[in-house]
Amino acid sequence: MIGRWTFAVTAVVMAAGLLLAGGCRKPDPEKRVQWMLDQAQEELNLSAAQRSNLDGIAKEIMGQVRDMHEDRAAIHDEVKAQLKSNAVDAARIKEVVSRHRGKMDEVIDLGITRLVEFQATLTPQQRERLSAMIDEFDNDHCFMGGGPHGRCDGKYGKKCRSEN
């Protein structure tokens, strides 16, 4: 009898722990990008050439974003080292952050350039639908991982929550 109770309590505690841990994970950027690419394919009815172009853009930008995230870890290490020292070297921290900002600007510039190139390949109907999709993403608060209030209620929100 005690063995059953112990097993039941252990199972409940483990299940609760898994649910809580699962709710605190960061969304996988690769999965989020793939989800967005699939949504664009479905909603815009992209041609094979358009989809190939979009996949290439995503791969190129994600590569730069990955590099930028690795750089962010170096910034954290530098700040932690500065905090442990006798005196914080503000100029050093500003220098490291400035380099990171430069990389962010490069990613943003690349994104804008590729957006312009991709938009030129769309039909007028696809452009209209893309604009409507952006409005729907904004309204659902899904695009940025659930929005400031954790809502993900609309058409894209429900898909985003169930697929991530």
C-alpha cells in the first residue's frame, strides 16, 4: 500500500516538474523560423523559386544571428569579469557593446536588403496577403513568442503555441 502511494506521489511530482520545466523553455529559433516559412508558403502560395529564395534568405540571416548570439555570450563574460574586478572599465564595456551593435546593424541591413529583393518577386495578391499576415501576427501577439501578456489567441497564435 505504501509503495503505491509513494509511486503515485513521485509520478505526480515528476509530471508537475516536467510541465513547469517545459513551460519555461525558450522557443527554438530554428523551429520558429521554419514555422514562419511554412506559414508564408501556405498563405502566399509561393512558387518553388520564391520558396527557395525565402529559404536562402532565412538561412543567411539565421547564420548571422547565430554569430551575433555567440558574440552576446562574450559580452556577458566581459561584463561579469569587469564586475569581479576592483574597478569597472566603462570604456571597455562600451567598446564591446558597440561592436555588438555594429553586428546587429549588419543583420538589420541584410534583412532590409533581402526583404526588398523578396518583395520584388511577389505578385500584387501575395503582397496584399503578406501585409494582412503581418497584421494578423501582430494582433495574435504570436510573432514575438506570445507577446507582452502571453496571449497567443488568434489564428496564428493557436498554431504557434501548438507547434512550438
